Amino acid sequence: MSGPAAEGPVRPKPGVLTEKARRARRKFLRSIPLLAGVMGVSLLGYLPVSQARKLRLRPPGALDEADFLASCIKCGQCLQVCPVNAIRLGDLDEGYGVGVPFIDAREQACDYSCDVAQCILACPTGALTYTKPSFLPVREGAALSMPPLLKAKEDDPEPTLNLKERLGLAKLTRPEACLAVQGKGFSGLVRGEAFRGRVRYIDIDRGKSLPVRDHPYQQEICNLCVSECPIGNAIKLEAFTDANGQRRFKPVVLEQCIGCGVCEMLCPAEPAAIEIEARAVWDAREAGA
């Protein structure tokens, strides 16, 4: 047999792309930007999780973390009613829960100058609540043994807060930095003139919070975490003898601590010697540790 048909199929020369291969290559190159965009969006979703090295301190009455994140609609109503602007909304680069309310106690603690936890009243979904529904059990150690006593209202007919669970628990995380442990006092403005935090000073105005920078202190032995705690019987200063036989003092957190963060906010040490551990539960074996 002779002629072109007898010569078999025409094969491309080595290194030369067929039209079909060129179309596939162009299609792949066009898909690269789309693929990069999909990967970028995925990373944006992963970033908050990767940055969440510790739990956020949530506003009063918050459900357990998973339930809280599922219930909160990020409306910001709790933020709007907070009298000390303690509540912030999470940003993308600030950790898990973008747009979800949290409290940075070092910057501004919840001092309960609203008396009733207005953030709970403002929450439309029950993500913040005075009492959990029956199908959401209270974690062991999270419940308070009795209603928190507000120092500012201890002589009033209704001196307690209607809270059943703590936000977290104060812990002396850096005892070596604590001025009381060092046997030192404190004089002057806590955190300096530029600090914007507010707290309720009962001896000045029991009804509202005042700027911390307007309130200088003079203490022979520093006990700001005790004297300014808004909750009765939540923390005390306990004496001890150090290795050199010197009498010293240290803050000891008690079971009535609700984790408001005032002690952390007002601690003169930098970073703070006492901090709030979000969602921490009470364990009598760790008391004073």
C-alpha cells in the first residue's frame, strides 16, 4: 500500500506541544490566581485559630466557649452598654472568634459599676445569661458558692450580683514581681498618666467609675489587688516568712473570685504579677498557689 495513509499517524516532534496540550497549559495558568485566592481565604480562616494560644476572657454570664461562639451573633450590643468600655470585639489578627466580644483585663477590667451586668440584659441570644438553660450543665468548679457581694453595695438591701458562674480566676502568676511579696509599698499613679482605665472608688463615688490616672495611691505595703477588688471576700493579703526570715505578704485568691480583672488592671508590676485565667475553675487544692 502506498500514499499518506500507509505512513501511519503523524507524531509531534520532540519538544513541540500539540494544540490540545497548549490549551490545557493555558487553562492551568489561568487557574493559578483562582487557586491562590482560595488558599488565601483558607489561611484567613486558619489565622484566628492559629493565634488562639489562650482563651479569651468573655463578658459576664458567657456560656462555655463552644456554646458562646455558637450563640453570639456579634451584634455588639454588650459593648454598647458597658459603662467602662471593658468589652471589645475580636479582630482577625487577635485570636479565635472574629467579631466576638471579649475583655482585655489589663487594659480595662469589668468593675461592675453597672451593678447588674447590663451586657447580659442587652444580649439578644442568651450567649450571655444569668442562668444557663437546663440542657447546658455548669462545669465543676465554675459555679460560685454564693452570689458575689459588691463592696459598693454591702450595706444595701440587695448587695449581691445575680451571677452563678465566674468569668475566670485570678492567679499570682509572677510572685517574684509582686511588690507585697518583695516587702514594698506603692506611691503615685498606677500605670501612669497615659493609662485610660477606670474603676469605681467606693470612698469617692460608690455609683460610678472614675479614671485611674486621677487617683494616686500611698501604700506602705502594696495591696491594690485587695483594696480595689469590687467583690467581697474574693482576695486577701496573707503574711508569710521568706527564706531570710523576713515578714512578707502575698495575695491569696479566695473562692468568691469571679475573674473581673480589676486586680490585673491595677497591678503596678509590668507585666502584671497577678492575672486572670479565663474560664479557670475553683480548686481548693490550688488556693494561694
